[in-house]
Amino acid sequence: MAAYFQEADPARVLAAYPIGDAFLQGTARLGVEALRAVQEGRFAALMRRGWEIPFYRRLWGAAGLEPGDIKGIDDLAKLPSFSKSDLMASVEAYPPFGDFHGMDGAEGRRSVVLHTTSGTTGTPQPLFFGAWDREVQNALLARAYLLQGMTARDVVHSTYGFGMVNGGHYIREAVARFVGSLFLPAGTGLETRSEQQVALMRRFGATAIVGFADYILKLAAVAREAGLKPGRDIPIRMISGHLGADGHEAMAKAWPGAAVYDWYGVGDTGIIAAEGPDHDGLYIWEDAHLVEILDPDRLTPVDTGERGNICVTVLFKNTIYPVIRFNTNDVSSILPGRGGIGIGFRRLAGFQGRSDNMVKLRGINVYPTGIGAILNEIMGLNGEYVCRLVRRAGQEELIVMAEASAPAVADKAALGQHVRDVLRQRLGVAMVVELTEAGGTAALSQIDARQKPIRLIDER
């Protein structure tokens, strides 16, 4: 334990990556040239470490690169990007951890934290953190929570999962160590039943909820089924999570009176960007991350405002498992200009789907998350759904299974036709719609067991 905190050096973490007022009055106000100087120094240290990792030596060597070829950030695009599939191939070739972990040759860095991804898109991937980058990651999340208004006086109800996944542990560490709020580690519906979570929030006076939007919305529905009114009987004042397209409106409707905030990150990188009180995109923590948007097919950078894959280089992970040009396959875009609250960083539009989870249906690109946003707007539905991709008579069809509100809708046939019409009008392609009773998709989406519910099942 002592070794971990000696290596982490929390005072040095906060000096390099300040939070709260120190961030707003310091790093957030850096000019373009000053910020670039900070980035260049951190990028140089990262590249030195990268060349010591077998995974990168293989990846970069195959592209014809040698140490010294990358002079600075302007050369970043010369490095090949990589994705989870490359990491899993590494694990298969060099079991059980792959050759990207960085535990070998990390002089003076003895502490390693091991977690895995949730496995939403396949086999869980091992994740590695040194003490330094773990605490920087925690501080950067606290930076977001403080910017959004969380304080030490809050009672924070967390629905992030525990076990091997990183989420619940990471969130708890950030709140406990850098914000100081009272933390309720409820976890997923599998770890603490939804009904019990609602009771705990009411009993302990929860003022904030953090987690994935799907489950936070479900908790509001469970509260209503118990005869409670969210916003009155459970007076949540702040929700911070992962909202997706049009998520603010649905969340504000489910939890009246709560200020709703979005943030984005993945297990490999920690938090990358967060929404501020201006609700005008997600501010990228550019002192900690280099973010590019790549064309999903060519894997080359696109212009500001164009959609593509989020590709991240983590400037502080220069000990265990460096992350250099990681293609997340999450789709977004960079917003033009700067925000209006004095933070000089670029802004991300937020999560807009996954390029590797996209369905091309009769020439039209369809994202399951986009379908969910539309369903949330339709009266008579409760927002829960699963998409099934099937092949019928030689043609691919997308079956959208959507839950009708409880009590049951009187005319399901009319509602089903309305849903089909709305989806076709909004997305430009016809889909099959199957309505179920409330809870009818839970076994397929696994919303009570996973922190990220399954929204697309490929049955072809």
C-alpha cells in the first residue's frame, strides 16, 4: 500500500493535472501555444516509453517506423492506430496478458492494478494501470464532477458495476479520494436489486446519481412503480453519466429537477471529455489526451465537424500500458470553435454510436443508439428496447423489440404501426417492430446484469 501511494504521489498528480478552482484558473486558461508546449513534453515522454513496449515495436516496425522518426505531435498521424481487436490478438498470441501491458521494464513502478473491460463487444480485455496513471485518471474524473457541481456534501449513488470490470472501482476511487462525497456503491441491478437501490437512495438521501443512462432511467421507472415520485420523494439534484444521443431530454423527464451532465471515456483511457455547466459539448481534457477523429474506413483524420471514430493518445500513461492512437470505434465529432465558460479546450460532440456496431440496412447506416433516442420520444413506450439483425429471404432485416409502457397500451397494433412509421421517417429505412410488455426485453438486453445493456443482437 505504501509503495502504491509513493509511486502515485498525489501531490504531484494534482500539480500536473489540477482540479476544481486550480484547474479553472490555471490549465483551463492556457493559450494555444502554452497548451501545445505541455502536450509536446508529455508526448515525448510517452513515445520514449512506447518504444520499450513489444506491442508498439511490432506495430510501428511493421509500418516502417524507427525510434526518432516521430519528432512531435505533428507526426502523430504517421503512427498506425490500433483497436481492441489488435489487443485481443496480442492476448491470444502472448497469453494471458498480451505484450502490451508494460509491466516489464517499468523501473521504479512496482504497483499494477488489473481490471477488465465489460465484454460488451466481445471477450473482456485485460486493463492495466500503474499507480501514477491510475490516480491521474481518478483526478481527471473528479475534475469533471467538480466542474459539473458535485461537492463533498453530496450523497452519490453509483450504478457502475464492480467485479473484474473497471467502472465501479474507478468511480469510487475518484469520488472518495478527490471529491470527498459520501458514496453509495450500489452497482448494477445484479449486484443490488433495482427496488433495493431505489429504497437506498431514499433512505440515505441521495443527491446525485452516476452511471449509464439506460439503468438510471430504469431506476426512475422502478421508483414510480413503487409509488414514489422521482424529484420529490427522491430529490436528486445532479446526474452525471453516459447519455448518448438526445439523452438529456429523456433523463430530465425521468428525474425532474436534476441537472444532467454527460461525459465520455473508455476503460483503456479513463475519462477523456466532460460536459460543463454551459451544456455545449464535452470539453476534452487536452492536457491529458490527444483526440483525433478518424474516417472509419481509411483510418485517416477528418476535418473539424465531421463524424468518425474517436482515436485517443493518453499523455499521462507513460508507465504501465501506454495508450498511443487507440481507435475506440466510438463515433463522434469535434465541435467548431470554443465554449463560452473560459475553458480553452476543444469540445467533443459526445457519443453518437459505434462504427463496429453499425448496421447497413438497404444502403442506410443505422446505429442502435440512434434508434433508442427515437423510441424515448414516443408516447406509449418506456424506452427499453433490443434490436435483432436477421436474414430473411436473402435480405437483412432489423427487428426492433420495444417495450410498451405499463399499464399495457390499449391498442398495441396502432402503437406498433406508429413506431414503424416514425422510425422509417426519421431513419429513412423500414424496420420490423415488435412490441412487448414492460420488462419483455430485459432477458435479451441484460439491463439488470450489465452496466452497458446489449442493444444489438446479430442473428444472421
